[in-house]
Amino acid sequence: MRETVIQFGEGNFLRGFFDYFLDVLNKKSLYDGKAVIVQPRAGGKTAGLAAQDCKYNLCIRGIENGEVRSEHTLVESVSRCVDPYKDFESFLQLADQHDFRFVVSNTTEAGIAFDANCKLSDTPCLSFPGKVTQLLYRRYCNRMNGFVFLPCELIDGNADVLRDCVLQYADLWGLEKEFADWVKMENVFANTLVDRIVTGYPDDETAALYPDDKYLDTCEWFHLWVIEGHFENELPLQQAGFNVIWTDDAKPYKKIKVRILNGAHTSMVPGALLAGKETVGDCMQDAVVSAFLKQCVEKEILPTIGDNEESRRFAASVFDRFRNPYIRHKLRSIALNSVSKFTVRVLPTMLEYKEQNGVLPNALTASLAFLITFYKNDQPDDNADAIAFIRSNNVAAILANEQLWGTDLSDFSDVVEDYCLRIEKDGALGVMQWIVSE
């Protein structure tokens, strides 16, 4: 089978989302192509996946159309893995293959970022956009067609940001103007929105069914992929029965999804971890945590972004998905890169709420205090510089750091510091209870 997709990212999400879609397309004879996974960061998982011939089991479990369903499938849509840190030339050689058409990625919200320290001569560039630029320049020098980029990172205009980073590198590296023109004219950068809860390797009895599969993945039935573009004729996802929307504008879908679903996760997780919870299910079974989450969504997020039938229906589906008894969605997994996630998922709602009401939203502001307290006292998984800065500075300095939040949040300081003191005195659950009672 041909190799037609270059995929940056070997994590649970893409394997339970795009790679599964691709597997179904192939098995339904609607498509003829496999993905090559590129490891975006040093020390990733591609070696272990390659040891399994790039095959793994996926368990899809949850509630669909009111019925409890559980299904297993062996995903076989990945042909091989490439680690550019160990074999840079094999990575560049991907640009030499004519059959590659799509580039899919999920490098987290922090992945699509410009790093001025990257050079064309790096083997490879440390940044994801730097690697993409190296690949595209090789493709350009080969005088070949460009790619269709379908980034799955949860940032606004994800493809636009990726394209702009590539053009910045072209300028920084002094590459010819014709290359920049080729990037813009011969490649398609399609903004997308993704939605599916993928929890990864399970710790329950499911793992015992596949003891030799180190990359066993689990996910819910619900999924959504909104793509700015019209490539159903090449990638017939709708024909295969997937909830894929080809559109000219993903923004309305993205705002509802990111602010409600992802905003709910990010606003809940640091406080829940401080309260000793391990999974989303644990949070939903705790009366205080679930009430706090409900206040975040129903009293602060929905009124800010637009409390209408569509947004209320989506919010209701979010709570049902969080209660999915089959999914053990670990809070520490969600907490990865929480600062950048908070900046994208929660902070815009806080700023808009303050503009509309003249005050900060109680629960979401508490979530920011939970985040700071978590970084100071626990073991966050994030950029080392961000963790070090938060641990060594007071609340005022932390909120004034524009590199962390994208803006100066000094006017939040008094309120957030008060919340931090309350957390220290009463604990996370005590603060949540106080907010709910207020």
C-alpha cells in the first residue's frame, strides 16, 4: 500500500483519531494509503511502536445514540516511523516521495511556535515548524508538488500559524523568494478543529486482554473533525461515516468546542489534582468538584460565549462524555502543558467575562489560582523554564509575565493572590465549596 500521509506525532490522540479514520478508509476500500509517523520530539515513542510493526489495538467505548457500545479494532494504517533525531536523512527523504499528499500533526498547543534559534543546517530543527520548513525546502528543491496540511493542534488558526512560522523561517534563513511563493501557492494549510477524548493505555481489565500491546489505545465514540477545505474526493471521510465537516470557516465550531469542552477540562484539572483526584470520572462522582465544574461551564463560560441552544446542547454532551464509565481519562494527562492550554482555552473567556461584567468570573479565576498552586507544589509536566519561573516568583510577577500568558495579567493579581491564600488555608476542595456556595 502506498505511503500518502506524513504524520508529526505518535501520541495517543492521533492514533485514536486520524490513524483510526485512515484504517477504516483503507478497510472499506475507500482509500489506498498509509501514514508515516515522524517523531516530533527527542525521546518519543516511535521506536517502541516500530517494534510492534506499527500496529496497535484500539478500544472504542462509551455511549452512542443512548446505547452503551464497546468495540475493538486492530489499527494497521501506519507503515513505519521515522526519528529525525537519529536518522535525519530518512526524514528529509520523505520530501522525495511523490505519493505523499497530506501532512497531519498534533504537537500540543505549544508545538506550533517559532524558535529563532533554529537553523536550516540543524539535524533536525528542534521546533516542529522548523522541521516542516526543512521538509518543504527539500520538496521545493526537488521541483515537486506541495502538501495539504491538516494540523490538529488546538490553537486558533492552527494551519495559518504553521504557515506563518514556515515563512518566518524562510525569511530568517535567507531562502529565495521563490520558495516562499511556492509555500503559499503550491501548499494548502487547512485550519481544523478536532474533538475526541482519547485516554491512551488503560490500567483496567482491558489491558489484560492485550498484554503484549504496549501501545494499546482507548477512546470514546464521539468524534468531530471540522476542516477548512474540501477534500472529500481525496479523503472520503464523510463517505466512511465519520463526523467530519468540510467548511469555509471553522471558527464558530472551534469557539464552542475549545471554550466549553477544553475549557472545562483545563479549568477543572489543577484544582482536582490538588484535591487528590486521579481521573475525570473521579471528578464527576465528587459532588463538590462536579458542582465547581458546572459553575465554570453554566455560569461563566456559556453566558460569555453565547448561551444559545447549540452551545447548551454541546455543554450537555460534554457532561455526558465526562461521565462515560468506560473512560479513565487521567487528569495528569490532561494537565500536560497546562499554562499554554489555559492561555488558549480559559483565559479568553475570563477576559471577555470581565469586559462584559466588570469583574472577574469567580470559578475560572479560582482555576487560575489552582494552576499556579499546582505548579508551585506538585509535579507539572510543562516547559522547564515556565515551571521554574512560577516556582521562584510571587503571584504578581507570575501574572505580569507576558511570555507565560501572552499578555500582562497584573490587574488579576489581587484577586488571584487572595484565592491562592484561600487554597493554602482551606485546600482545593474547600475553595471549590466556597465558590459553589457563593
